[in-house]
Amino acid sequence: MPPAFVLKPAGAAAALALLWVLESAAPMFEGRRGRAGHDLANVALGVMNAALVSLAFAWATLRVTEWARAHGFGLLRVLPLGGWLSTVAAVVLMDGWMYAWHRMNHRVPLLWRFHAVHHADAELDASTALRFHTGEIVLSSLARLAVLPLLGLSVGQVLLYETLLLPVILFHHSNVRVPPRLDRALRTAIVTPWMHWVHHSERRPETDSNYASVFSFWDRAFGSFRLRDRPGEIRLGLGIADERAWRTLPGMLLMPFRAHAATSAEAERRPGAEDRGGPHDLPHP
């Protein structure tokens, strides 16, 4: 078995364990309830999705990238780059696609219906980085099969990007009270918790910001960068009345088909509701 397929899940497990300890010792958002069950359900969904991608899309990814290589097809094979420059460009281009895809998930009603499962988590932590509906994973994987040959990435470059992506998204979803100076220094390059907490706010103008996955410059370049001076005051989630009912694995899988009627009148009265026309309903927008 190739080392990458062993190191990636092992690295994810180690990062989750470390962040779990840090979240316990220095949480930004306190008063968590039922944390073990919450995290276990998120991890179970992530493991299920990872197995699906490995079984259904790994071979297809190899085929499309090899076809592009054999035919000299793709942007990276047109650009006069070689060696490490080509690898750097591949990572940046893949992250640019992730930014564009994330924005689409907030704009296209069908995509949002599935992506809302991720945003509905009102108790954000590192495990939320694994909480994506299987429908979103399938649609994302299908779109990527078209994008990879257009960009001209190799399988090795895709694996390198995913190796960089995983620890960054686990970190910026984490409930760790990162010191302001450290977060400020890190976000000159990568997405940090202070950035991504804003993205998970109940307030829709904040939800519709900070889309980047790895590199923070995408949001600055495209005008979607946003921060809060006091991130601990952010109300997380979508304001769904019975949010706890959707935390189980079956609940998360059913949510896109049932949760559109589950918003609460209480959420409509929460601060910030007036600037987004009420709580996030499904579909969105």
C-alpha cells in the first residue's frame, strides 16, 4: 500500500487528538455539551465519506490525470514551468479551485442544501472539518474530475495538496483560543481560526465570507475577507431550532431533505438577523 494512503489517515487522527486536547485546555467557545457524541458523529461521517471517495473516485482520478499527462493537456503543461515551480503552481491552482467551489456552494441552492449540513454545526470544533454531507462529497468529487485535467495536475500533486489541506482545515475549524498575535501572523499566509469562525457565524454576511481553504490571500484578492474584533461573541450555526436533532449520523444524512422547515422563531430575534433577512433557511439563497 502506498505510504500516502497510510500517512494521511494517521496524520488526521494524530491532528484530531492533539486539537481535542487543546480544545479542552483552552477553548474559545465554552459551555460545550455532549462533546463526545458530537465529535464521534462528525468523525463517523468523515470516515464514511473518505471510504466512498477511495472506492468510487480514486481510480477515476488516476485515469483523468494520466490521460491529461499522456496527451500533454492542461494549464500546467502549457505554462513554461518546471520542477518545484510547477508543484507550487499546482498547489496554488488547486486551492484556487477550492475557493471557487466553496463560493458556489453558498450561491447555488442545490449545492447549499448539502453544504448547510456543515454550517449547521452550532458547536464548531476540529471534528466539524469532517462534517460534510455525502451528497456534497459526491458532487465535489465529480466536479474535480473535470477540473483536474483542465489544470493539468498529476496524482502526486493532488496528494501533496490534500496533505497540506487536511491539517489546515482541522486547525481553522478548531475551538482553540489562539492568541491574537499568533493568529494575525499565521493568517498572512493561511486560513486561521479567527477567519473561519466568522465564516461559521449565524449572520449571513459573515457566513458569506472567508471561503478560502488553505491560503488566506484568496479572500483578500476577491473581496470576501472579514474579521471580528471579538470572535468569542460569534453565534455559530444556522439558527436551526432543533439543531441537536441533526447531530447524529442519520440526522446529518437526512438534513438536506427535511431541515428546510426547521428554523426557529427565536433565531429570527437574535442579533444580526436583521442584516440577513432572518435565519439561514434551506435552500440558500
